[in-house]
Amino acid sequence: MLDKIKILLIVVFIASFASCKEDFLETTPTDAVTPAIALSSVEDMQKVLNGVHRTLYSQSQTVFPGGNTARAGNHYWVPLGDNLAGYLIHSASANNLGWRDEMQWNSHTLPTSLTNEILWYHRYNTILHANYIIEKVNEGSLAATPDLRAVEGQAYTYRAYALLSLVQHYAKGYLIGNPSTDPGVPIILKPQTTGPRATVEEVYTQIGADLDAAITAFASATPRPTGAAKHKSQLNVNVAHGLKARWALSKGDWATAASEAVLARQGFPLMDEAAWKSGFNTNDLSEVIWGSNVIAAETTFFRSYFYLASNTFNGSQIRNNPKIADKRLVDAIPATDYRKDVFIIDAPNTNTSAANGQGGFGNDPNYTSLAAFNARRAEINATYGITTRFNQHPYMHFKLKNKNPGSIDPDDVIYMRTSEMYLIEAEAKAMMNDVPGAQAALRPLGEERDSAFDVTVFNSQASLMDQIKFQRRLELWGEGFGYTDKIRWDEGIDHAANGGSGASAVLYQSAFQVDKPSTNNDWIFKIPQAEIDANPNITPSDQN
């Protein structure tokens, strides 16, 4: 890896100490903050972990040299999954932070793109910090207390999380390729900065081993407090089980995926209607297993998740380009399912520059009366706390909403929920052709969301898989799972099929229709050119 990763170790140590114990920097010069000092006690190791937590949502230029203000960790990477997959649809042209380039597939397909470089280095920086902690624990100089085991479990979980993210973006999907020979990503297990590409199978094996080590450590660890938003930024055994469920699902280990999903969701009950409609802006929600608790001092302002994806955020990316959902998905939602309420089918098309050419009264076919057009706009503005500065568009969403609508305030970023775990269990059991088991897994979620839901009508493997896919697209919409789901299911993108998604062919260009991942290597992120230039173990021939 580039030297910036070596430097980041110091930067994150300093950031974590500054945030957790102000007098540390007063008594220790910044150039003296070394691994030996930073890892001298369990308390200090936890501070390092706190720094790693913050890198998940901080603007990258604040956490490593060579970072860039346009990328703020998972604020960008989470919604990117649905932006790339064509789920989070742009209604107009707006390229703030390169968000249109991503949507058009003009970013991750370029070796020199900022997205490819920052994602790669952030994940390897996470691995670097995990490696330092794991090495210190294995050294045996610290007493094996429950607190140490909690730190150890988090370190192994972070390494697995970063490796899974890397292999799912920079390598061919496990189920659609040849994992024993397909090139994966470097496996770095010691505090070093270079390495060759391992095979996809080797990377997956290491992820599994790390998650098993994490679960073992957590078994004798001090438990994570539950309930408060700040505590859910800390990793615990539920997070490790949840990542293992994702890992197993992505490689077709259906039995493991099902059992781990059940373990992951223990203690995190499904949300009710009021909570589901509250905006997905806080870890306080009952079914949030893991998420970044974004503190005000680290606000990313116009680099946040909600700036890119929420129609209540007061930024030009949203005001000029309200995000809409695929009309084929929304139209298929039963009227008895309260999730349909957050998609505004009849929102007036107020933007005269709307990509579909129907912007402004007179062009919007849904309204023949200017008074009705304006009245509906005013009603939506009043309901959701936005103003006439915000454009509207049919099928716009209000699933993701700021706590303070119309503001630029920071909000939490949710990574893992109980609903996902029910869906993983259901899909895994359906893939094993365990129809009763899949029905039982799907029933709690379906019945909570839809008062008329009857799982018994999905009584074959094929009908169950169709319903599970529908439920994932609906329940997890906007939360970033579209990219990896499409790779696992080997599905392409076709905004024109079955009546059309509502996306504009002119705006989406070549991303309007994309061949399925098994036949199109453009689904694989390019290795950063800077990495090829700097790492002697990776040559131009290694490029995806």
C-alpha cells in the first residue's frame, strides 16, 4: 500500500486520543505517538478503536494524507451500492461529489478515480489498525481480561469487515466466478504495507477465520452496552454474527448464513410502523445492530449520506435532483404495506430540467390544474419539512429523512439491521429448498410491514425467491445493498424493461442497461492506479 497508510496510523491514534482523553496530547508530543505507546494498555487500544470508528464517517482528508474532502467514508460507500445498482434513481443532472459519474458507471471503472483509491486505502487502513491490535494481543503481555477480549473481538471483526468489502468490490463475485483461481485482494495479516493479490477463495477463508476468532473472543468479553446510539458504533458479537451471515450468503454457504443471521438479530426486535417511517437517521432504532454514531464535531455537512440520498437534506444535490425509487418496485407494493407510504407517487414534477422532460406544470401529465399542482407541492413540503427551494418528482422517497428536515445537520449511518438478518435467513433457506423454513423466516418481517401479508402463497422455491428479492429491494432500499445483491443474484440493470424504472436513458447513458455480472467485468472496481504504481507485488497485469 502507499506510504499514506503508514502515516494514517499516527493520524488516527492522535484523533482517537484527542476525542477520548484531551490531556493525552498535552502530555505527549504528537511525534511521539507510536504503536508502543498507543497499545500499552487496553484502555489505549480502545481509544485506537474509537479512532477507527470515526474513520468510517469522517471526511477522508482529516484521517489520512492524500484523502479528499469529497469522500467521507461510509457516508459515501453505503448509498453508493444503491446508486450503482440503479435503485437510487436520479431525476435530474447533478454531479456534486461525482455522484452522477458513479450513477453513469464513469467512476469505479477508471483506475484513476477518487472512489477506487479512497475506498481501497480506507479499508486497508482499517486492516492496519486491526493488525496492530491483534499483534499486541497475541504478544501476551497484557492480562486476558474481558475488556481485552472485547478489544480483540472488535479488531478481528474490523479486519473481516474490511476484507469482505474489498473482495466484494475489487474481485469477481464468489458465486459467479471461479474463486479458487480468480484474483482477489492482498491479505495483510501483519502491520506491513504491501502484499500480492490472493485468490478470492483465500480471501474468503481468511474472513471466515477472522470472524470465528472474533466470535470466540466476544464469548468471554465485556458485553457492549445496548440501546444508546453511541454504543452501537462499537462492534460486538451480534455484528460478528451478522457479518458472518453476509459472508456465508455471498459464497453460497446457505446453512451457515441462516444460522448466523438468527444469532445476529438476538436482542434487536423489528421496528414498528412509526419507527420505520421516522427516517432511518439514528442508531437508537430498536433493530439497528451496528451503525456510526455521528458526533457533531465530525459533521460532514455536504459530504454526508443524506446529502446524497435523502430528499429532506438542504443541499443542491437533493434540491436540484430529488432521488426517486424504481416505479416498478413502488407500483408492486401492496396498498396494505405501510412502506408504500414513503414513496410519493403523485409528487408534482416541479423541476423544469427534470431528466424525463416532464418538469414544470404543463409538462407533468399527472396534473391538469395549476392550483392542484401547487397545492400538492405545498402539502408535501409541509408534511416533510422542506421548502419551495426543493424540487419534487413523481416516485420521490421520504424513507431517509434528516432528524431536522431542511437542515444540514449530521445524522447516524446505519450499517446492519434485524430486517436484513430475517431476509438472509429466508434467502438461505429458500436456496436450500427448505420451503417451510424460508416461509417461517420471512413471516415476521412480512406480517409486521403488511397487514395482509400471507407467506403461504409463496409455496415453492421459485416463488419464495421472487418474494425475498422483492422484500430485500423494498425493505433495504436506499441502504446500499443493491450492488452486492445483484452480483450474488447475477442480475444486470435494465431501466427500460417492464414499463420502465423512471430513469432517463439520456441521463443514465451506458448505465441505463448493463449486462449481468457474470458476463460483464465492469461490475468489478478497478484497482487504484496509485496502488499499482507503488506496490511492487501488484503489476499492470493484475488490473481488473
